[in-house]
Amino acid sequence: MNGVNLHEEILTVARNLFERSGQVEGRDLDNWLNAERLVMARYKQQEKLMAETPTPKKGTSTTKRRITRKFATKI
């Protein structure tokens, strides 16, 4: 997570919130805090999904394992 990219992403979401709310003046802090919460929740969800996804062992692929099992049963 790059700090500059994070700031830009929050800025974009805050701007979208401002536009969707009818461009109500004086709610910039509310829009920013809501955008920050939304962006951080998205990053946390992505991290959770990455942690739950099993990583394959180095040098093995699903196809390679299937082929190995196929030939092992014929020997």
C-alpha cells in the first residue's frame, strides 16, 4: 500500500461522495472520513482474501500433480 496512491484513492472516493450527496458544501471532513473508512475497509478485505488463498508449493502445479498421479497408478 503506497501512501501516495492511498491518498489519491481516498481523494477520489471523497470527491465521488461529495458529488453523489448533491455537492453539499461544508461536509468535506465528513466526506473525507467516510472515504477513508471505505478505502481502508477495502484494503483490509483484500488482505483477508489474500491470507485465505492457499499458495501452491513451489515447482508444482495442479496439472503436474494430476499427470504424476496418473502415471504413478499405471506403474
